[in-house]
Amino acid sequence: MPPRKHKNKKKHHQHQAQQQQQASPMQSSNKSSPTKMEGNIESCDSTSKQLPFRIEKSTVLGRYVVANRDLKAGELLITEEPLAIGPCVSADAVCLGCYMPVELQSAQYRCSACKWPMCGPQCRGLHQPTGHTAQECELLRTQKLGEALEAIRDKPDLVKNYYELILIVRIFLIKQNAPEIYAEILQMESHSELRKSNTELWQYYEQNVVQRLQRDWGMAALTVDEIHTICGILDVNCFEIGQNSAKARCLYRSAFLLAHDCCPNTAHTDDPQSYAIILRTSRAIRKDEGITLSYAYTLQGTLKRREFMHAGKLFWCCCQRCADPKELGTDCSALLCPKCKSGSVRSVEPLNQSAAWSCDRCDYTLKSTEIVKLLDTINMNLENIDAHNIPGLEGFLKKYERVLGPNHYLLLSAKYSLCQIYGRIEGYLLHTMPLENVEKKENYCRHFLSIINVLEPGLTRLRGLILYELHGAIMMRSQRLMMTGGISEAEFKRNIKEVIKCLQESRDILLLEPIGSSEQEMGAAAAGALAEMGVK
């Protein structure tokens, strides 16, 4: 049961294809490039000392994965291409071949046969098994679904429904052409009984997926139960992936078996060419310890993380972080008490979504519904600020630092954006902006890093990115102060040692990212900077 992958969101969280017939949207990819790992996960057992992990079963977790031996940070656990891939559930239109953003306006290029929006006639995913296959194209053409999408382009909810159906259709094409792969997919958890008991959820899929597929998409032969089962499997097991603006969701053969933890011990990324998932240990893992990843965005508070996981995965997380009112000491959900002005307001029972929130120094309390309303309002205000608007983000921090605790995840989200854009946009370039802004960038990086070191410790992408940003701020501040006599030569040398340490760790983390990704390019830049300094 895997997570959605959280890259940098739009706001603040952030070749000529060969024309060939394809038997199945996925069949060629999986037969030619099978799962790569240190041993087949299905054959692992407690006596297989050479294998990195094995499958265990429990009544609480179902199937899950544990370490078969002591594992070092950075060990490769799984590399596997998707069994199925398709657009994310979103009103943001994407190319069916490569999953890059496209427009729904009439000027947008469309597939010459089915009229569905595509990035262009040279899309690398056209008639490819991980993209827009000939069989899919024929179905969309026959049912005139490209024209239907054109007619609803100004209705985001309907557009979202259309893109949601693409991956479901692809899985039923797999059923026709690669039944052995379809059988693997059916082995994944669907939580069908739980979904049936959730009337609102069941009705959503009945109206927007089942009826639409049978009535409008030429799939009347499918049964209601099998459509609902596939919907459940996708909700529970899909990974959201994407590099360089592309976004897709995938089912993988083995990666879904990892259990969830809000402070995971693995990190995963994806290859921008093959869409393979690459999963590594982010820290050392002891023998027999569970191997985990996070289903939710780690930089959210407990209330919102648990709500997200229950809505999509149908379980309430009870991990160590969720059970701790102070979230492993980070306190990234606490509010400032508006009554006594000195206390912190936290949930009195974080594993209960309905529990009251109270001040630790006075009798002030709030209902959980009031907390949700407040958080939604503040989050909306943050999302309405352009991610490159430095004055807007600084104004947000100034306004809400009187409401939210200093480590609150919404303040951290704004600071993360500022860490990245101070020094990188016109008017705020690192070499020309005032020393005050250089110091702000450094302080934001240090603060953000102190939280990430707890919530995503080790060889994690976020740490690598922030360490790279931090090195630039320290270097620039030190050079300017040295030129004006603001620091001693000894202090300057100490700062340079810290710069080198930041670059080395950033390089070691980000060079683990796939070639072609922006993170890997940043890792290469860190390596280049170290080489110029004569440091390994």
C-alpha cells in the first residue's frame, strides 16, 4: 500500500515514436525488463541470509517487508518498471503518451486518430506500452471520447473524471491481452468490503466510474464488482510519480508491499525515461526491522496526514509520530495560544481525529472541527500566493507567526519555498541581493533542515536539496563579511568547512537520483563545486 509521491508542487509543497501494434499497454515493458532487486521478493524467507528483505504477514499490516540482514543507508532495494501507468486523478490535463502538461484549448495538438490532447506528433510515448497505445487510441476514437473531452474542457470536475478513467481502461486492456499481469494486479489489496461500507465513496465510483465506463466508454461487458475492485486497488496501491513536470500514477509489482510510517526508513524516486521506481534505504536498518515508506506528505501535521491516509487508503495511522502530540519533538502541528500568549495548543489525543485541542499553560480549548477550518483557511491563503512571490511569502510568515507555532508545517512550507527562490529569481539573485536576504535564506535553510533531520533523516531528497541551498547562503554571507572585516579569518575557514560538508552530503544524496532529473543535476553541480575547491 504505497504513498503518493510528493515532489515540489506547483505552489509550496513543489522523438519520433515507432508506429507499431501493441498486444497490451504494459505487456512488452514488463517482459523485456523484469523487476530488478537483490533477490526475488516472493522467494524471500527467514533463512535467506543473502537477500536484503523478506515478506511477513500480520493481521494488522497484512503483507509487509522486513530486513533480512543489517542494511546500510543508501542500499538499493527495488528497481522495477510499472505494471500499469496512467494519468493522475486531476483536472490538470496531461499528454497520454509522456504525462507532460497540455492545454485543453483548441490550439493544443491532438492525436490525429482519437483527438485526445497530446504534447505533439513526436511524443515519445505515442504507440508505446507505457503511453498512448494503438489499442487505447482505437477505443477512444470509436467512442468519440476526444471530442467529448473537448466539449467539457471548461468543467474541471468532469475533466478530472475523464483522466481518472484512463488508467482503469488500461488495466482492462491488460486483462484482455496479458492475463498473467492482470492476475498479479488482482493480488493487490482493494479493501472492497470497507469501501462498500463507505456509502459516499462507493456512490462516487458507481456514478463517475462504473456507469460512465459501461455507458459512454464502450465497456458494458465489465461487471460492477470488477470495476469497483480495480478502483480500490488503484486507490490503495498506486504511486504518484513524475520528473521535470511530468505526472503519472503507477502500479508496481513489489513496491506496494512496504508498510507505512510517517518517519520512514526508505526513500524512493522514479526514472524519467522508463518510469521505473527506485527504492533505497535512507538510513541504516537493523535486521528484522520493518522496511517502511510514507504514504503521505511528511511535511504535514498529524491531523491532515491521518485524514489523507484514511480517505485514500482506508486506515488510520497509529505510528510513533502520529501518537506523539509533539510529533517526535518537532511540534509541527502546534498553534500559539491566543489567550495566554505563552502556551502551545495541541491535540489532547492525536490518534482521535475528533479530540479537542488545548493549551498546555491555560484552560483555552478548541474543537477539532475549528482546527480543521482554521488550517484549511490558512492553507488556502498560502496556496493563493505565487510560489515565486517573495514579498507575499514573507508577508504570510509575518501574519501567521502570531497564530502558528514556530515549527508549524504551514510556516515550514512557506520557508521551503523561500529557501529555494531566494538567490534564484530576478531581483533576488544571490550575488546581488542584500546581506539581510542572504542571512534570511541561510536561517530558513537551517530551520527547515532541523525539522527534516527528524522527519526525513538520512539520504533523503529534501535533505539533499536544502543542504545544497544552505551551502550557497553560507558561502555568500562569509565572503561578504570577510571582505568588510565582519568576521575573522578563522571564522571564515570554519564556515568554508561547513560549506564543504553541506556540498559533500548534498552530492552523495542527489547523485542517487535518476540521470535526467533536476535533483541529479543539482548533485552534479555540488560535485563540480567540490572539484573546483579541490575537495573530494
